[in-house]
Amino acid sequence: MKLLSVNLGRPTAVPYTDQPEGVTGIDKRPADGPVRVAAPGAKGAGGSGLAGDAVCDTRHHGGEDQAVYAVAREDLDAWERELGRPLPNGTFGENLTTTGLDVSGTLIGERWRVGPELLLEATSGRIPCRTFQGHMGERQWMKRFMAKAAPGAYFRVVEPGEIRAGDPVRIVHRPGHEVTVTLQFKAVTIQRDLLPRLLAAGEALHPEALAQARKYVRQYGA
């Protein structure tokens, strides 16, 4: 279990985003050297947890609970076969491209030690947006991405540190519930009757997803 690459994006003007200035950092490329990772601050003010990585639309991306985004190389390979084209590391806008890990099967609240210092905690799956659709240039991409339900995982930074390609990834804590990133993703997108099950993850869950689950239970019960 290790990092294949640590990917950074630069602000780029594109025609397919509703970001007020028309720019996005979704097109991420592998960094050549070490990258510092730290908690970026609250959503709406803080961006990426990775130094040198642009999060341009802080209304929807970045912040403490979406500081780092990881995708399994194995999932990119599966999409390559389906789409019939190469998908280099960073294509999905992920900061970390991993190998040997079921990223979407990660438990909410699961903690990863990446390299010798960095400690991350899983919070949620990635919800596809218009910018992701335009970046990929595939018909019905958002619908297809949601149907596959392998969204990759967002993490918060528990302990900052420096990372680089080739660093080992160790799972150092697995919580005692069964709420995976995939389950959370399905619950907030295509299968809302799953929302009550998210409550087992408690405060480790992304606050927005936790609020959705609590609201659903108030309205419809568990």
C-alpha cells in the first residue's frame, strides 16, 4: 500500500465551470518532489491541504473536511478499460493516487499514516460536479460516475507532514462501524434511504453529510 503520485493543480481558465472567475484547479499533475500537507482552514476560506495545490471554487471544495482527495490507481485502470483511453494519475483531480488500497471501501473515520508524519482521517466520498463533467469530456459522465459508486475518498488532516511519491500508506485505525465511503456516497446521491445508516459514523462523518442524515431521520425516521 503506497502512493504512486502526489498531484497538484494550478488555476486554469476553462469554459465549463461556474466558478465566478472561470478557473479551476481540477487538472492535477504529479509533483516532482516532496509536498507539505496541513489542515487548510474552514470550508469557504481554506482551500487544499497540499501546499502548491489550487482549489479555486471554495464554495464547494476544500476546507478542513475535504483537505485531501485520494483515488485508487486500480479504479482509474478500470475506467481506462471502460472509456478506452489513458487516464494519467491526477486525472480525477485527486491529490493522492494510491495502489494496493480499496479507497472507496475506506471506513468513515479510518486513519491512514502516509509516509513518516502525515495522519489522515476519511470523511466522505467525492460528489461529481459540472466542472468534473467538463474536465472529463465524457457523455453523461456524472450519471456514470455515480452509478459506479467508486468515488474515491476525502480526508481531513489530523497530523501534518511531508509526503512524496513512493511513500508507504498504513491503516492505523479502523472504527467499529460499517459505514464506508461508498455507502456514504450512495446515501447522499442515489439511495437516500441509506442516510440513517450514516449516523453510526458519528462526528467523523463530513458535517454536511451528518446534517443530511440527521434531517432525514427527523423527517422519516430510522
